[in-house]
Amino acid sequence: MAAGPSTRVSDVVVPEVFTPYAQQLTQEKARLVQSGVLVPSPLLDQRLAGGGLTFNIPSWRDLDNDAENVSTDAVPDIVALSASGATPALPGSFNDAIPLKTGSDTEIAVRLSRNNSWSSARLAAALAGSDPMESIASRVGFYRARRLQAAFVATMNGVILDNVANDSGDYQNDVSGGSFVNGVTNFTAEALIDTAVTAGDSMEEFSVLMVHSIVMARMKKLNLIDTIPDARGEVLINRYQNLEVIVDDGMPVTGNIYDSWLFGPGAIMFGEGSPDVPTEVVRHAAAGNGGGQETLHNRWEWCIHPIGHAYTGTAANGGPGNGTGSNDLANAGSWNRVYPERKQIPFARLVTREA
């Protein structure tokens, strides 16, 4: 008996359905989003829907901690002044209080236009699933969640390098030393507390700790980790005291020196836009000596914006890449802190030397 016609990618991928489905799966799979570190921002979504590579985000500063006035009963005699024909005084005369000014800051966010493509040969196994489109979308969703985490790490690397170069490294606590000393240069609860206190009395706001798997192993050996199910009982979440612990081997590591990062809620604003043609399937009839080939193209736009900072690079129209080159996300010259106080930034960095 002759075999029936094979199922093509173009048979099951409907762009109008696939695009929002893949976008939803990306956010569901990204622990950074689920933990509240990356907070979806309607403002950034709106900016991405329009034109422009960078977006200004103005904000008012908090009031300075100036000494308050002490009230008195010294007031001008308005009747006497009117009778004498005297010129009304400017504010500040006759013991008037002088109003103070407030200030503003301008953060700058940057558009990230990204894409990737997969041929049907690489997706063939997915077509065997009970719901082919769901199988393919889940693959793309997992992929994009991993790439979102990579772009996030690159962004924070650039922010850290700027902080070291221009702000005396006041985000970090480096205990790595010149050589390994157990209980001194590696991860300890005491070192983490010293890292959190770099944010002063804002230290209690930290809610997420992001670590490399080697650091996570050290924490487990110290019996610091509790594992609990999420609200739906579907995913096991690692916790240390009041912190959710996210493990990612994309975290910075040089030799046996490792970064661990603390975040407060809303540390990073996250926007998601849609290109003009976010999803399409192209058939190349001549490929494979006429056997044909189908390619799934997926395009997306993100904005990953660390609170209190400005992107100061000059990137090409597609936005910066994840690298360390000029204008890339992981370059020190691409970022500048615009908030006046360190404690306003819900981020801290611990640097350890592990065995």
C-alpha cells in the first residue's frame, strides 16, 4: 500500500496562531519572568509597537532628605504694609518658607530585534506528536526562553562593568581573594549578607538569587537549599531563606571565580513587541535535489531594561548583540547609571572563588 502524504510544517503552523502561542510559552518557560525579576512592562510594549531604536523613560526623583522647617508665628502685618504703600515682598521675605525643588532622571531603553530559522528536517520529530503545532511551538518557546536569559545575563554584565568603571563597584562584594580558602573565598551565608547590605536598608527587598551550578552545588553541600513546588505544583523551586534561587550556567565564570546575583522585584523592565512578519514558513522546492525543504522563520522583539540605567551605546538598527564588543549589551560603555543613589538599584553582585 502506498504511504499517505506526509505532514508538512506549513500544514500545521498557522502564523496568526503560532506567534502569540510561542510568545506565551516563552514567558511561561522563563524563570526570570516567573520570579518577578523581569517584569512585563506595558510601557515598553507600547514603545516597541512604534518606531525608534532607543526609548527615553523620564522619572521624577524622590524628595531629598532635607531638614524640615520649624513653624513660627512670625507673619507680616499685611494691613500695615498696605497702608504704607510698600511693594509686596518676594517669597522668602518676612520669614516665609522657601519651597524646595525636585529633580528628574532619564533612563534609556533599547530595542532588541532578534530572529532564528529552523528547517523541517530539524523539526521532523516534532511532527510525530499528537499536536504538531504545539510540539513545534514548545521547542521554539524553550529556545526563546533560553535566549531571553542569555540576553539578560549580557545586559547585567554590561551594567556590572559600567558600575566597576564609573561607580566604584558599589554593587559588588568580591571575596574571591588571590587563592582558594575554604569557607572564606567560596560561597557562604555571611558573604551573601555582606553582598545584600551594599544596598543599605533596601537589602530586605532582595527576592531572587541567580547562581552558577557550581555555586548551587556548594549551597547544597552547606544544606542551604529548600525545594518547594510552585503554586500549581508543576515546577520545583529552589529557595534559600526568603530568596528564590535560579541556576544558570550562563552566569559569568572565569577559571574558578564565579558571579552570583541578587535581585529585588521589578529590577528589570521587560517589553515584548512584534515584527511586521513574526512567523512564516517558506518552502524551497528545489532543495534536496528536488525533494523540497521547508523552513520556519521566527522573529521577535524584546526590550530588557535594568531599572535606573540608560543604554548609552550606538547600535545598528537591529539593536545591540549579546557580546562584549562596542555597543553590545555586555560592554561597559553601553550603560550608565542615572539614579543618584546606589540603594535605588535592586541589584547586588557576589564574586566567589570555588574549589
